[in-house]
Amino acid sequence: MLRTLSRVSELPIIVKQLQKRCHNNNNNIISGCRILSNNNNNSIDIIRNGRYSSSFFGLFQNAAQAGVSKTNNYATEATVQVNRPFKLHRLDEGPATEVKLTKDQALKYYTQMQTIRRLETAAGNLYKEKIIRGFCHLYSGQEACAVGMKAAMRDVDNIISAYRVHGWTYLMGVSPSGVLAELTGVQGGCARGKGGSMHMYAPNFYGGNGIVGAQVPLGAGVGLACKYKGNGGMCLALYGDGAANQGQVFEAYNMAYLWKLPVIFVCENNNYGMGTSSERASCNTDYYTRGDALPGIWVDGMDVLAVRSATEFAINYVNTHGPLVMETNTYRYSGHSMSDPGTSYRTREEIQEVRQKRDPITSFKELCIELGLITTDEVKAIDLKVRKEVDEATAFAKSDAELGVSHLWTDVYSNNLEPKLRGTIAYDIDHIQERKGVNH
């Protein structure tokens, strides 16, 4: 009965079970404990053997904890305990485990995660219809990582990642139609259809990168630029558990440490690099410790609030002391890419279990509803709005025209110093600039 709570959603069930077992003149008493439910402020207190205990969750280990502030019976803010504790490497203290969540934030994070999930579903369908060609890597299941990090970023902060970046492109300001149009290779895409799935860009977003691990030293370079300019910014350099074994990652660690660069090296550990589990590919799967002298943080990547808290801590740290490694433990539902069914190296049952027990969107939605921050009607309204927006974006991506052939060799250089394109064979092509790079 008095078991460990793994989810805040279990709390109302446990309370009712305890109260049913208690019969003492309408006082809820069990094993010397009296439970007092306060309907005015949605709080639960305990008197244990005549002594007051401020939190019901003292009965349980590692339980989720929430305090709710209400206005006119509607919750406006809640205090939430992160589900799984952080793990630290070379740090005396870590991120806050008790975080604030407002109603506006709850609505925003849920909308963002749901939009990314819908975008990836649409992308997968377009690929199956052979409208999207080439490489296509989906982010479904990992939404809390991107949304949590973005929630902590400031206007001066930057991010660079690998090739699973459709969701990040949207979060950094590109509309769903701009994302899907880029995937289908039409002119309405954020890179005019020239970049495709792996090469999207936006202000402060230095894109997806197709070479495994190559974005990590580039991220260190963005951090160097922030330090050089003195603008107080930093860079999130994202890579996966598969890329974590690349030599250039460790070279970037070393240089960033020596120069005290404001860089957060983020290993999005979804447990499988292409078709190989991390246990089979890495001698040390504690990726947050692999920076050696660099401090590290392990965070539950399926908990958007935990990711936000860890990123806020990391931003403050790197701007004060230098680089840090952060591992977000997450899970991808799809295969590595659309050519990978994703079931030859793991079971369907494993995937389904994660969907049922750890899905970042469902877990966050249930938490917000239980805290009174979001109503079921608001959830339905968001779901309908997101579906409509993504459906319209899909229709646009299917119907928009491709760029004309003459536009294919424009904007090769950001600042061209010669009138002709260099390196062409049997072609005499003038350089034409039609659009300036977003981060030039």
C-alpha cells in the first residue's frame, strides 16, 4: 500500500485508497497518521502520531510533489518535483529539483511538444508517399529534450545539432509550413528547398549537420564567437550517443575547457546509435562523465521540466566557469531514419512500453491536468489547432512549386569576393546573392 510513487498522477488514487481504509469519526487515520485534505488550496497535509508533517509525500520515497496556487478556482502556478533525480559529475551542487510551472508555460510547452509530434508524423507520411526523398530522421519521443532546452534559452543563446532537427527548426522560429516545405524541396521551405531534412537554419540556429559529430566542434566555435563578442551568450552543441564516440567530440571538449568557452555539450542519448544499442557501442555509457575534467549532468530527457531546470543551471555555469556536458536520457519511437524499421535490434514490446509509461507528452499533459493548470477542454482545443495547422502545412508542402533551375547556384557564398563561382568545371557562372544568410 505505502509503495513508491513514480508519477504524480498516482497521488489521487493513493489518497482515496488510504481514506477508504480509515474509519475514525470521519478523521482519516491509518497507522498513526491523519490525512487532512484541504479543498481550498488543493493541498494535502499529514499529522503523523500527533506531529505535523508538511508534506503527504513524506510517506513515499522519490515521489512527485506539487504545490498549487489558485485564482478563482483555476490554478495559475504550481511547484513540481522532477520525477527522476539528476546525476552529477565533478559538481558540488546541481540543478533545482523543485521547479515552478505557470499556466502559460504549461500551455506553451504542451503546444510545442504536440506540434513537433504532429510535424514528425506528417513528415513520416510524406516520406512513405515518396513526396519527401533522401534522408529523413524523426524526433518522435524526444520532444521534451528540445522544448525543455528552448524554454531555458535566452535571446543571445545559440544551438547547433545533427540531422534530427525538424522540431528544433520549428522551435527556433520557422513555421510548420516552412519546415515541411523544406522537406519536400519546394521554394516555400526555410532554405528555399535547397537544404532538405538535414540542413535547416533559423536565427541563432546553426542547423542540422549531416556529418556525424561534426557539429560539436562547430558548436565550440559558436561559443568562441560569443566569448569574443562579449554578448553573454552561449551555445548548445547537440549530438547523439552514436556520435559520442567520435574523436572530434573529445577534441572539442579539450579546446573548450582550455579556453573556458560558454558551451553546453548535450548528448541526446536515445539509447540506439543507428541500429546498435549504446551498451554494445560504448565502453562507458555514462555520457555525462565522458568530458573527464568537464563537469557533467544526467537528466531525464522525457521530463520537459527536468530538462528546463538542468539547462538553466548549465547556462549559468558555462557563462561563469566554462563548458559542461549534459546527457538527456530519452527514446526515439521511429527507426534511426525512415529506411530503418527500428525493430530489428529492439522489440516492438519495448517501444510500446516506453510509449505507455514514459511518453513525454502524455506524462506532461496528465501532470498539468491534475494540477489544474490545463483543462481537458483546453487540451482538446490545442490538439485541434495543432492538427489543423500541420494539415494546412502539409497541403502547402505538397502544392508549392520548386525553385527554377537558375536559382540553384545562387547564394553559394555569404560574402563573395570574386564575380564567378569557383571550382566549377565547364561552367562560367556568375555569383548571385538573392538572400542573406540568417546568421551572417
